[in-house]
Amino acid sequence: MRKLWGLVFLFAVLASCKDDKAESTDLKEEIAEIKVFEQPKEIKKEFGFDLDKFNVQLDTVKRGDSFGELMIGHKVDYPKIEKVSQDYKDTFDVRKIRVGKPYLILKSKDTSETAQVFIYQNDPINYTVIDFRDSVKAYKERKEVKYVEKEASGIIETSLSEAILDQGIDYKITNDLSEIYAWTIDFFRLQKGDKFKVIYKERYINDTIYAGAEPIEAAYFEHEGRPIYAFAYESDSLKTMMDYFDEEANNLRRTFLRAPVKFSRISSRYNLKRRIRYYGNKIRPHRGTDYAAPVGTPIMATADGVVTESRRKGGNGKYVKVRHNGTYSTQYLHMKKQKVKRGEHVRQGDVIGWVGMTGNTSGPHVCYRFWRNGRQVDPLREELPAAEPLDESLRPEYFEYIDPKKTQLDCIEYVHPPEKDLLTSIEFEE
């Protein structure tokens, strides 16, 4: 009986081993099958193309390059080049490729290596595709962009740009703030302790590549103790470009900019009893406001108008004069060169010339003169007319829109400026 049970146990063990072996074999086969499919080849796709299917050449436009010569050099037939230049002017103007702009040429993988696709990168986000395969076609595309909301704040110690750049924030924010408040704050007279807060978005390509900042959505600036809110707002009812309004729906724009140049300084104010060194320190009325700036700095029209003079004359040097309406005119002296001619219409902020030293001047600057009813006055003392406020019918929608943004601004804490030379003020004990 004992022998019989021993045989039964032996058969059971052998059967179990056989089953284990079978299971092991099945498992190996399953693993083998998984290994075949677990790592499919990654497709290198960019600009909407599988780059592995082409020989890829990445380059930048160099001085003297033209679209036609680049394509002929890569074996594209002239009729196809002509079709791009004639039929796709609105999509891709072949005359306007710029030095330094990157481009890709996707070439066939055969021995001819003929260019099949040309991709011109207009900027980090936008690009234009010229597809020479089959019938020629051209189209514009955008890379996928991720938008990340950001908040920033600061307390001014020396300048707005320093308060922003010290935090590693895009310089565009400095420029945008100066433009938003260009009509309401004199940025040449910022005070230590002035404060700001902003809400904006940053763009990222592929989640990691920084592609610049979007326009400011909401801002707060406290200048000499006076708080000024600014909210970007555009509505189908406005039928205009985006503008900035305060918390009471007043437009922050004025009909005139406070200054004709950005980030300059006033070197001499309007003064009817000023002594001028150029004339032997004699008292001679100075009916302009001088803004010192490097030669070549762009000079902007401070308001919409028509150019009435653009010439060179005596001590004024090269200058431009603009008539804005029946009440106001402005003049810009000592230019290096004018950009506009008599009779041209200019818009507020348009570049009309560049800072120079022509005429009677001891250094590079623009002398800005301001007429009201035919009489020269001090523009810094003028109460400049404001733009139209938001229409009453749009205000309920506007107030509802800005309410959460105002709350968000109010909750932002100020980033204090870094301590200067902190180590020199610390005493160490032995």
C-alpha cells in the first residue's frame, strides 16, 4: 500500500513539473511576443512632417541669399519657384526673407537630394511651409503653444527696468507697462517707493522652450501715492483694437504721449529765462523740452496728425513739425534723419525720425516743442485731453469682466528689491 501511494505522489510531481514547464514555455512565448511590440520605433515629427523620411538641412538666411537662388541650388525647377512668387504672395513674400531667420529644407533621400519642402521660421511660433511635391502649395502654421499665467510685482528703487530685470522677468513687461501708462505717468520722474503689479501669460513651445510674453492683462501702478489700475479690454461692440481702462472704465490713453522717446531723460525743461551755454550763457527763452538720448534713438509722433514741415533750417537742424488739429501742433528738432515727408499722415507712436545733433546743440537729444492755439507752451504743464471712456452700454459687461482680475491684483504681494552689498554690513564674531 505504501508503494502505491509513493507511485501516486511521483506521478503527481512529474505532472506538476510538466505543467510548470508548459506554463514556463507559454510565458516565454508571451514575453517574446511582448518584446516584439513593446518598443515601436519613435517617429521624429516636426512641423507636421516625419523628418526620418527626408534628408534634413537646417540653416539660416545669410546676407545676399534669395529664395530663388536657395531653391535653384537645391534642384527645384524654376516654374515652381515662379509659381510661389506669383500665386502665394499673400502667404509668403519671397522678397521679404530676412537675414538670420532659420529655415529647413527637406530633401528626397535618393541620390538627387531634390528639395521637396521649404520651411521658413517667421518667429519661434509661426512658420511658413512651401511644399514642392506634386502641385506647389504654400501655407502658414503655428507650433503648439502652452500658455502659463504669471504674476509679477515690485517696488522701485532706481528704475522700472531694474525692478523688473532683477527678478529675471522678460524685458517686454517693462516696455508694455511704459506703453500702458505712457499717458498717465511721467516715467522720467518715477519716485523711489513707487510700486507695480502685473498679470500676464508666458508662451512655451513643447512645454519647455520659452517663446515670449503675451500682452499684459491687468496691471496696478502706484506713483507718488496715486493708485492707477489698468485692464486690457476688447469687445465685439468696441470695433477697435484692445485698449486699457481703469477700474471706473476710463480710458488710460490721452490724445498725446507724454514724451516723443522711450526711456530717456529730460536734460532741459521749458524755461523762458534759461541761460544757454551755446550762446555764452546769455538768457534766451527755451520754448522746448529736451530729451537726451543716444544718436539713432527713434523719435515718435506724440499724437495723430499731418506732417506740415520736414526739413533742415538754421539752429533747429533737421526737424519735423506735425499739425494734430486746429488747436495743437508739435515739433521735433535736431534729428539725425527724418523718416516722414510733408503731407504724410502719422499715427500716435509712429517713428518720424531719429535722434541726432544737427543744428545748434551741444549733445544728442530731441527738442520737443508744443503749440496750443499757435502759442508755444510747456507740454508737461498741459492738461492733455483724454480719450473717450468706455460707452455706458458696455460698462456692466466690463465691470463683471474685471472684478476677478482686480481681486487677483489686490492679493499679489510685493517683491521687495534685493539687499545691496549685504555682506559688507554684517559683523562676524570670532
